[in-house]
Amino acid sequence: MEYTVVIEEGPTSYGAHVPELPGCVAAAKTRKEVASLIREAIQLYTEELERDGLPVPGTVCRG
């Protein structure tokens, strides 16, 4: 699954969020670190949705 990740540079750090996954965010001192953290956050976020039996944005349910 691919998601759009928005990375923003602040005065002392970087922040990242995924518009399709509300609340899926990360922050770090470097761009490389925030990119790694947001990948991990996406994985954890989608696993939690699946565990709770909720739909994962961007996936197709076949019944």
C-alpha cells in the first residue's frame, strides 16, 4: 500500500503526517529520521485498524 506522506521542516526539526490516516504523525531532528519514523507509524496505524476490524484506507474489501 502506498500513502502520500507530507514532510515539513520546522525551525529545529522535521514533522511528517499522512493525510489519508488521520493522526498518523512523526517528528524528528532530521529528514531521514522522520521518514523512517513515519514508515513505522504507518505500519503500526494500519495494523491497529486491521486488529480492530476496521477498514484500512486505500484497500479494497472483497466479499
